[in-house]
Amino acid sequence: MATSKKSRSPTSEKPSSADALGTDKLYFKIGEVAEIVGVAAHVLRYWESEFPTIKPHKSRSQQRVYRRKDVETLLKIKHLLYDRKFTIAGARQELRKGADKVESAPVSAPYKARQSLARVREQLDLLAAAIRSEERAPIAADPATFVRSSGGAEALRTASEPGQTLLERVPRTDRLDVE
């Protein structure tokens, strides 16, 4: 079913493939492309010689620089060769017939994980910067510091007075000593 939906609306395939790459970059080095596609760099260089549609530019330092369109084509080639078991000649012919109709292989899992981790790190950095920039709150506002300053979880579990809640306890220090 998924192939029929994609073949009916090729315009809906492009945003999903752009989102699938996890980045808005326009140009990629061969190592990045190898990670995205999930094949070794020498395989990409071989595919360049076999498929005329893949023509990466060379940087000043003579490194291959692939465009987003090249990466998407490489994902289609991988799908044809690895998933649908086409020969190289058959995959070349299939791409000539209609590259828009060919389904793309999924982006490799390690690349997706690395992109996801980068976004999480970015959000954590923003959160840490926001916390550092705000005025320090009383110790009770930071649960981890409150637990540490109260003698740990065991000390909190056994309250000094029966019926005393955590909010009624007086903190030991007035300042946060966050490292």
C-alpha cells in the first residue's frame, strides 16, 4: 500500500525524504553520505562509475561533495539493489524509466540515532543555559539538591517529626551549590 500512495503523489515523497535525512544541509561529504545510505564509501565510488545520474562535485581539496538530490538517488539505488534484488544494469534501467516512481531505501539507523542525539544535546544545552541564566531559586525548588542537602532519600523517607511533609521541612542551606 505504501508504494501506491507514494507513486500517486510524488510531491509528498520529497518532504518526507528531506525530513528523513534529519538535516537541512544541501551538501554532504562522502563519509556522511556513506553513513546516511548505510554502505561503505568505496561502494558509493563504485556506484558513481555505474550510474551516470550520480555526479558529486569536487571541493577545493578534491573531496567529493554530494548534493541532497544525489543522496536521495543513492537511497533509491540501494533500495533497488539490496531490497528488490535488481542487478546494476536493471537498476540503471529502472532509474532511467522513472526515478520518481522508485521507492527510496530508509536512512540508516545509526545516522538517524546520531541526528536524534544531536537534537537532544542541543535541547539540553539550551535548557542548561536557561537554568544558568535565571536567578537562583530557593533550595526547595531543585528536588535533587534538596534531597542531597536533606541527607539523602533515606533521611527524607524517615521524617524527623511524624506527619511532617517535605514542604514543611526547613532546608539546611540557603544557597544552591550546583557544580
